[in-house]
Amino acid sequence: MKNGIEDSNSRKEELRIIFRKMQISVICGNSGQNADGQVIEGYRQDFIAMRDQLRKSTDVIAPILRTALVINWRERAMEVRYARFCKLYPKIKTLNELKSCMPRQVRENTDIDKKLRDEIVAFCKDYLDINVDKDQPHRNPKYRLLQSLVHGFLEYQKEGETEIAAIRRWCESFQDDGNNVRTDFIGSRDRVGIGSIENIRLNLGYPVVKPDRHVIGVMEHCFNAKIPLHQYINFAMLLDPDPRYADHILFKYGQQNNISQNTTAATAVRNSREARPAGVGAAS
């Protein structure tokens, strides 16, 4: 393997066969009923169309709020909370408007007075629909990540530049080499990691692979691909020309079969209901 890319043509074909079976499982269910090429390609084309819509989106709230809400939580819970926010606060359309509703930013290790504690508790409940520690609400990871992203992108924004233009400029300039997250303007912020970075870019339609716990589990246990996270995109492009679509299938398959980063190889084999080509499967 070189730079996360398999060298053997036969191995590449085996990987694509596994990916094909994963697509069938995700799209048609584990039974594989109605698993013809047209159904799968139709699903893929719908996904590509959604990606293209995201690439044109001018919504700055969605990628930031959805990223903050999904940290350490299930995607379904994030979707419910995000939909609630949109319904209750339809007039909040910019990061500046969101910032104006947020309590002032403080360092995590700062002692805060009761007034600020109450303001943070109220904001988290009213706007984010999350319960936080009333004694140390400013240490809640979702709240801290949201603060970091909102303030970070507003500081990154150039004079005369729109918020969405600033976010997209950053998305297009960021190149993960495995070492530069901590030196990146946004990545260096409190609570921001590679998962948060790639989630923002995914929500704006960029071709990335987010190293989510399910994706990591599937990569390691189903493909035996124990490679650095920043090489996932090279590997994903072996599976499909659009790495974002490959990411989607890997995530959904892992979610469907309870395969994650902390899953043992034996459990991954048991959970995965799809038959694999001989000699290919979970890591031993």
C-alpha cells in the first residue's frame, strides 16, 4: 500500500466487491432484495445531486450548528435538535446573528459568576435543546465547539467578504496532512478536531471522508485498512470516484451493523450480515 492506496489490482477489485455489497446492504437492506444496478445508481445519483446543492448553498448556520450538535452524540439526535432550532429561530441566518444570542465567550478553566452560568444554561436549553452541568455549563463540549466555530469564522472573515465566502475559502484551503490541524486557523480552536473540520466540509458538499467512529470501524474491520486518517480520502477514491459518497456508504453501513472504532474484529464479523469474498473481511 502506498499513500493509503492499494497497489495490487486484484486487491483493489476485492475492495470494490466489498463496497458493492455494502451499497446493496445500505440501499436495499440486508436482504438485498431489489438490488439491481439501476436502483443503486439511482440512489448514488440522488446523493450526487444533493452534494451539488450543498456546493451551491449560502447557508452558514447549517454546517456550523449541525457540526456542534453532532459531537459526542448520535446523528438522529442532532437532526431533531437542528430542526427544532430552525423552527423556533427562523430569523437567525448569519453567524453574527447567532453570536448576538450567545453568552460571552470565556476560557474553559475560567471561574464564572452565577449570572453567566445561568445565561449559558438558558442558551443551551432554549437554542440547542441540551441540558448542561449547571455548575460548569461553559465546559459543555457542544457549547464550547459552537463558540469556537462562530467566533473563529467571524475572525477569519475578511473585510467586505460574506460569511459563506469566508467559510468556503477556508474549506478549500484546508489540506489535511495528518499534522496541520493544530496549526490551522480554525483547527487550533478549542474543541475543534479533524472530525469537526471534515463535518463542516461535508455539510457544504466538499469531497472529504470524515473519520467518524463508524467509518473508522468499517475501514479497520471490513477492509483491514489500518492507515492514517488523512489517507482515508485516497482509499475512498478506490471505492468510488466521489469520496463523499464512499464516506456516506461506509458510515451508513457501520451504523446499520453497529460497527465502530471500538468494535472488536470478532464482533464486527458477527454484526456484519453481508457475505464477503473469500479471504476478505474483518481484520484478524
